[in-house]
Amino acid sequence: MQRVGDGGSLNAQEQLFLSVAEQLSRPLLALSRLGELAAGDPALAAEQWPVVHTLAESSLQLVESYALGLRVQGKVMPLALEPVTVSSLLYDTAEQLKPLARQYGVELEIDTGPRTLPVLADRAVLQAAFESLGQVFVAAQAEAETPGSVRLMAHRSRYGVVAGLYGDTARLGADSLRRAHLVRGRARQPFQQFVSGPAAGVFVADNLLRTLEAHLHVARYHHLNGLAATLRPSHQLQLI
């Protein structure tokens, strides 16, 4: 069969959609198999349901975050910028990631330091970005020879507040961030050194952060490797 096109190249949004679709196939396949299993062994199907449910919920979060990014980028939904307390946001993010981390046997830790300033951001967009990225880090840590913890961390820098996710393995893999690097079609820091597994979460997180005039970059903090974004501090007195 002859394929007509431009040599198979995809633009950034098409590549992102493809990556999300590939990641969605996992819970859909698991749900299909669970349905077949329920017909023959209801007790075993009930035992496996929590695993499938957690996987489906994580994938649903990714799709919702992807849709949120499209709405903001297309100006269908304006950004609701306000002062956001980073420690509170990372705590809420960790709470949302807990079921997936528990399923994989990965610990979550939070470290924001005593002097982290609030940032000016859309809270929903920022949390969606870190939740999407967190899924990738949890899965990557679970694949390590000795699963460690995923740390949600923030600290001040001369350019603003650096917030991101870090792992305590020296190398978190290759494939996801190599693909995330390629989807942009231009050279930048070698994401591919750090995270493995499906890249959809990285794509979605980076797209969301770009709506806040930030982007993911390779980071190292407290001897840990990770991905982070530098966020604008808010000088308003009101905190949320």
C-alpha cells in the first residue's frame, strides 16, 4: 500500500496527540481484558480492579491536562493568573499522584524550603503540568533496578522559583525525553538523559508550562536529577 504524504513527518501537536493516544491504549486494553476475565473468574477480576482503576484514572488525568493545554493555547479559555503558594500546589500534586505511586511501590517526598516565594500562575494549569510530569517520573522510578522516591521540590534562584520533579537514581532512562526533545524539532538541553517510558506526560507538561511563559529544563538539585521549570515570583500580598 502506498502512503501519500510528506514522508511521515508530524508536527508538534500531531506528535503530542499520537503520544497521548499510545498511552491511552494501555488502560483501555487492561479494561478490555478485565471484562473478559470477569466473565470467567469474577473473583480474580475484582482483585485486579484497583490496579486497572488507578491506571485508568491516571490516563484520564493526562487527557484532561492535554485538553486544558489546547483550550488555553487556542484562547478558548483565558489564563486565571493569581499568586500561587508553591508548597501547597506541590502537596496537592503529590496527593493526586499517591494512588499511582502506591501501585508502583514508589515513595513521594516534598521539599520546598523555608523561603520559597509564591509564583504568578494559573493554579489549575500549573498543577496539571506537574501531575502529568509526575506520572512519567513515578513510572520511571518503578522501572529502576532499585525503585526509589520521586521528589517534588522547589527553591529560589536568581531568575525566580525553580519547581519540578526529581529522582534519586543517577539515570531515569532515555526514551521519553528523547522523544520530547525531538517533538520540538530544535536543539535544546538533553532531556533524554533522565526519564524513560511513555513521553506523553512530558509533552503535556511542557505545553502547559509554555502557556505560563515557562518551559521544562533539565535540573539538578541536592545531587538529584530532574525536570523543572523556572516560574515568575508574585509580589502580590494575597496568597492562595
